[in-house]
Amino acid sequence: MFTYTIKRLLQSLIVVWAAVTLMFALFFVIPGDPISLKSGEKALPQEILDNIERKYGLDKPTYVQYFRFWGNLFRGDLGYSYKNDKSVNTILQDGLSTSARLLFWGALFQLIIALAVGLTSAIKRGSLGDRIGTVFSVGIQGIPVFVSGLLAQYLFGVLPFQLHWDWLNFFKPWPTTWHAGIIPGDSWKGVVLPALVVAVVDAAFIARMLRSSLLEVLRADYIRTAFAKGLSARRVWFHHALRNALIPVVTVYGTSLIAIFGVAVQTEKVFSLPGMGSTIADSALSQDAPVVLGLAIVVISFGAVVNLIVDLSYALIDPRIKIDSKAVH
Amino acid sequence: MSEIEQIPQSLSYWQDVRKRFFGNKISIVGLVMLVFLILAGIIGPFISGWKYDDLGPDILVGPGSNGHWLGTDDLGRDIFTRVTFGIRLSLTVALVVTAISVFVGVALGGIAGYFGGWVDTIISRFIDTWQVIPFVLIGFAIITVFGSSFWVIVAALVFTGWYSTTRLFRASVMQVKSLDYVEAARATGATTKRIILRHIGPNAIPPIIVVLAFSVAGAILSESVYAFLGVGFREPTPSLGVMISSSRNYLTDKPFVFFIPGSILVLLTLSIVLIGDGLRDALDPKLRGVK
């Protein structure tokens, strides 16, 4: 297990390095132009142009910029925005707290919905609830996040407002105070809609995956044995079936946690939340390369960490993998 | 007499696939929806009597007024024309993107899966790297640097889609490669070319067809997401994502401006997803004969 962990850790580091380099190459081989961002259409004297280039280090050859970029990165300095000279670190901190809260609640809702729907539809297979669940989870795959976000705003914001059903109005501002970092201090309703929108897309997919995986496991001999031994249904379901059925589901959950970023960007845009996603979208639009690159590093590292955890948790759920890796090394 | 009728007809694999696909009500619903939308996309812009960027005096009028079948948007443009044009645009982009992604996937995935070894390692590690970058980010980066013309958007979508087709085809080839009949063909002295074209290829194709369907749906979704976020097609191009994005301000008073392009986009992707689902079941040889 130890060698396996170290090996996977090194692999992740290489992947992060490669991905960040790829992004760097995209932005700085064909550099975004900080000068036109500052001056607009005005023509500036050559001296000022040179000064700006020097300030951002763009007068140096690309490879020097690249090494300098990594040097700064190791010191925790992500550089400065082309647009307003704010440090990328500050911009990042502002957005990160909002995004982290949104993702936390989104991922939590996702897990609860997926487990509940997946388990019930597998246990009560063929029931009305199961069939509704199946139709719903296929249907939701065709709905882009920004559409479901706007639809949620209409159904739980505009409509209740027009009908004066205030209890149903969940379209409230994002909370301003938080307890322990993640529990909304005021207007908890403001969290529900965005988090549900984040959760629901992949929750449906994971639930379906869990359902089919459970149904396959249930045909296994050891499940029949467990029942024959006289174990309670609850024990068989949770101890024998669920644990084995989770292996393929964990992979899907991992990929969905990486994809959740794309979901979060759209959700933040739709609900006008000042998160990392909106920042990155706005910065991309204004070609503010340092900000996009800085935020990209955070997102990529997050993805790599999730991948690593997924792989390591395989070894915990499925003992065979542990043994295999021992046999190889 | 009745005895003869009871003997089950023997069907080839593809006959069976066709039978099972058309026997599936849900995939038929998807197919009918898609055909209807495609026809609307082809014919719509010709019969509406407006151009998609015609600015008119009727601003935000409801469906059916002044000859605008589905009303007009905030600039007085005919929504029917724009929506049908949007279907055309979405499908064109998605088909081009899918064709390129599948081509890349079949080539790279096939090479990695068949030859294995260091070629496979390089391609697989590259996929690993690519996978940790969320698709929105790839699009942002490419469109930030190269602007947002048709081919840049296509390229961005291919860059977000190529690795899943590659990974899938690689896995599929690897699985088929180790089957007994491929070993047998090799043992009888078949050439590599013959093994790939005659033995592995045809058996690796069914999963590709399913991926094709989901890839088209995925490309339509991604294109609309880029457009919605402002990094894809821009006004006045009638992309469904652009239309939905500019409808946001009118959600309260004129919700139809959102609901028309929104539901068309959902129906379009949904119909393809339903077809893909039906194809997956129909093409799965393990489900042959299962009712």
C-alpha cells in the first residue's frame, strides 16, 4: 500500500506539472496582450510600452518566463492581473471561499441524492418510483446546467413571487455570514438552489450507475450465501452488496467531482455568485492570462488530488488491488 | 402449420440490433423528436419570412403576434427563425466535432490499444494529463488566445472531447485483442492489417456507435455552454446558448424568450441521448434475446 501510494503521488505530481505547462504554453507562447488591455485604443509612447512589458516580464524569452513562473509559484506568488494590477492571490482568495462553499454543499447534496435514489431504485426494482427515477435520470442528461439553473430560478423565484407563495421562494441572495466556514449564518435558502443545481446533473448519473452496479452484485453467489446464512436484509444490503457495488461508482464520483468545476462556473454565472468560476470566465473574456492561469492551477491541482483519492480509495474498498500492487512490486 | 411459425427466425447480429432498436419505444420517441427538429432546422429559416438578424419594430412581442410565430426577442428579431437557425448551427458544429473526435479517437486509441508498450504509455499518460483539466477551462484557454471563430470553437470542442473517444476505443481494442478468435487468427498466420481490419475492427465498432451518439449530444451541450458563458459564438449569431444567455434579463416579464430556445436545446440533446441509450441496449450482444 505504501509503495502504491508513493507511486500514485509521484504520478499525480507529474500530471499537474504537465497540465500546468500545457496551460502556460497556451497563454504565453502566443501571449495575451497586457498593453492593449491597459491602454484600450489609445496609442502609447514606446517608452511606456517597454515599461509595461518589463513589469510583467514579457521582455524576457519564453523559457526564462517559464522558469520564473515556477519559481514564483513555489514561493506562492501567482503574479498580477493585466487588467487591474490586483495580485492573483487576492483575486483567488476572494473567489475561492464562495466556490468552495458552493462545491461543498453541491457535492454533499449530490452524494445524498445519488445514494438515496440509487439504493431505493435497486431495492424496489421495477416499482413506479424506480421507473420515474430512470426516466428522470435519462432526462436530466439532456439539460445543460445553465438551463436548469434558469429554470430553477423561474420555478422557485419568479413564479412564487408572482403568485405570492413566499414559502416556495428559494431565489434568495447568497449568505453573507458563515458559521465554521461552511454553515450559512443568514438566508440559508440562498444556498439551496445553486447547490441543488450543481448536484442534480451528476447525481442522476451516479444513481443510475449505482443501481446497475448493485443489481449486478446482487446476482453474485456470496449474496445468496449471505441471505442463506440468515443475515438480516439490511446487513446484506449495506455490508455485502453496497461495498462491492461502490467500486465502479467511486470512479464516476471522482470524474464528476472534476467535472463539477464546469458545472460550478455555469451555476455561479446564472446565480451571479462572486466565485472562482465567474472570475475565470470574466478573465478569459478579457484575455487576462495571469488570472486564468492562476485559477487554472488551483482547479487542476484539485482535479489531480481527487484522482489520487479515488485511486487510493479503490485499494481501501477493494482489497484485491492492494494485493495486485504488492505482487507487481 | 402452426409448428412452422413457432420456429424462431434466425437473425444476423445487425438484423437483431435493428429489431431491438425499433422495438424500444423510448428510442423511437427520441428518433421522431430528432427528425422533427432536423426538418425544422432545414426548412424553418426559409419559410419564416424573416432573416435571423432582421431587427424589427416589434420588441419582445409574444408568440403569434404580427406574423412572428414564436414572438420576438429584445431586439425585435424573429425567434422562430433564430431558433431554427440555432438547431442548424448546433447540429453542424456537433457533427463536425464528433467526426474529428472519433477519427482521432479511433486512430490514437487503436494504436495505443493494439500495440501497447511504450506507445500506449505515452498516449495514456497524455490522456491522464488532459483529464484533470476541466473542459470549460480548455475552452476558455483556447478561445481566450485564438478568438471565437467557427473553427476555433470546433477546435476547442474537439480538444475537450477527443480523449474520451480515445480512451474508450483503446479499452475496446484491448479487450477484443485478447479474445480467443484473434489469437486463433494470429496463429493461422493472418497479417496485422488483416487482423485489425477484419477481426478487431468490426467487433470494436458497436461501442463507437454509442459514443458517436453521446459525443454529438455532448458537443451540442458544450457549444451552448461556451456560448452562454460568452466564450463561444457571439451575437448576432443565433446559437441557442447565445439566445438563452440574452434572455436572462426577461425571465420575469417575458419568460417565453428563455423557454423557447431553452426547450429546443433540451429536446435536441435529449432526443440524441435517448437514441444513444436505445443504441447501447440494442448493440449489446449480451442483451440479445432479452425482452
